[in-house]
Amino acid sequence: MTPMAKLLTRDDLYPLEKYLEMRTDMRSKVMVHKKSRNLPIGPNVTLYFEDRLTIQYQIQEMLRAEKIFDAEGIQEELDTYNPLIPDGKNWKGTMMIEFTDVDERIAALAQLIGIDRQTWVKVDGFDKIFAISNEDLERETEEKTSAVHFMRFELKPEMIKAAKNGAAISVGIDHENYLHSVDPVPENFREALVNDLG
């Protein structure tokens, strides 16, 4: 594992009282960091590419919201969120399907079954890599998909090398009812994604 892919442990987390003191500063830092990691794909989908910092912030916020102090509860959160940290040979993300109108969202989710499996990343010069999604639990039924999906994109060594050498990176969705891409992603996103690679 690369240094940036190191999994979080209890030692990496701030005790609740300390976190409350520094929460405003940490939140500001994370919001700036996320500007290069939250990628809108078309009008209704955003892919949030996770890394160690975004996941640490998520865990700290969960511990604060749930007022979790005990070792077992903290470990449970670590076990839940650590799998979302990229390990140096992949990218990991959370897909959010976003509609402000509830009825519109319900109708759309019925039309977007399988959208997570039609989501891809591409390093210039190579084939698209489609997402491996929702390994924790099933997130769709025959009637509808979920508004949230967790996914990872596994890269081959030659793709990693090309990305590190400056190859363009694109991200898109090939679903029949949602065909959108960002081709290529802006340079700040490209740099953030390359930083996730070993």
C-alpha cells in the first residue's frame, strides 16, 4: 500500500472534544480539498472520489453526530469506511443521483436501474474501466435503483503509469437513459486522481 492509501486507525482520529474544537478549520480544509474530487457528470449525478482525508472527515462527523466514544463503536465506523480509501491501484467513489423534486427523483430512479454498472473512467489510450459497485449490499430492486452507490475502478499497471505521465482522464456514464461524460476531466481533478495512485 502506498502512504496515501494507508488505512485509518483509532490513532488517526481526534477525540470528540478535540475534534469539536478544530471542526470548523477541518471542515474548511476538507471542503477546499473536495473541490477537486466532486465531479458532476451531467445534470443529476455527482461522483465523489474518496481518499484518506475525505474518509477521515466522514468518520469524525459520524462519531460526532452519533456521540460515539467507545472503542467498539469507533472500530465499527473504521470498518465501515476504510474500504472506501483507494489502495494505490484503484479509484473509489460515491455516486449520488440528485433530483430536488421528490416525484421526479422517484420516476428517475425507476428509469436508471444499472446506472452504477454503466459508470466508467478512462485513461487516454486505454479502454474504459467500468465500476465494480455496491460490494457492501444490493442497492437496487427490479423497480428502482438507489440514489447512492459505492464504486471502485481497478486500474492496470500500464494505465497507472500513463496517468502519472500526464495522460488525460475521462469519466462518464453510458446508461441508455443517462448518457453523459466529462472528457477529459479538468486538470485539478486529474491531479487529485493521480495522487491516489501508487
